Amino acid sequence: MTPQLQEGQRVKLAADLRLAGTVVTAGDSPAGEDAAVGSLALASGTAGTVERVDAPREREQSHAVREYVRLKALMDDFGHQMPPASRQQLAEQVASLEAEFVAHGQHGPRVTVRVRLDNGFVLDDAHADLFAPA
């Protein structure tokens, strides 16, 4: 469950994090030629302050979820006109994707935050569920 975070609230990391990837200076583009590869580990319990709480955004749909929506619409709109064997095959495809579609719907929108950690690091666009109230 995602905690309800507010700007100015003290929080701590709820899990160990490992950040890895390309590191560039703040003024460079992400594809800068002077990029270096880096890795940083942050321990759970690292404290910080919430600087910004972003509006909830819908989670990105996986291919299976998009396919379920497409096939379900096809079955609802044209299933009654299909030959029985084709309708049965379509129903089986929809049923095989239904569990992933239901799981996607149960997660709800994702809230992201910007947190300035006490060690000076800033985590921007981080999932709110990575943090717990301090």
C-alpha cells in the first residue's frame, strides 16, 4: 500500500536501493559524450524530506493488458457474429489474459515523489511506496 506523503514530510527509505546506469553532469543531455557508468547503493532507513508529491499517474499497461482490452472489445462488439469455433478460440484467449488484466487494475495509479535525502542525494520521480514516514 502506498503511504500518503506530503511536501515537507520526513521519510526514510523502506528498502535498500541500488541505482545503476549512466551518470552525467546536470547540464548535459542523458546521451552526453562525457557519460560514465556508475552505481550507488542507498541503505534502507536513509532519511530525507519530501520536496514534491506528483499527481497520481496510471501505470503503464503491459502488452498482455493491452491485448486483453483489444480482444475483449472485439469479442463484445463482434462475438455474436463470429462462427462458434472462432468465438470459442477468442473466448479462450481473453480468459488466458484476464488474470493479468485484473492484477493491473488492482494496483491503481502510481504516485511519485521528489525526496532530498539527508546525505545530499535527490531521488526524483521515485515511487512513493519506496518510502515510509520517519
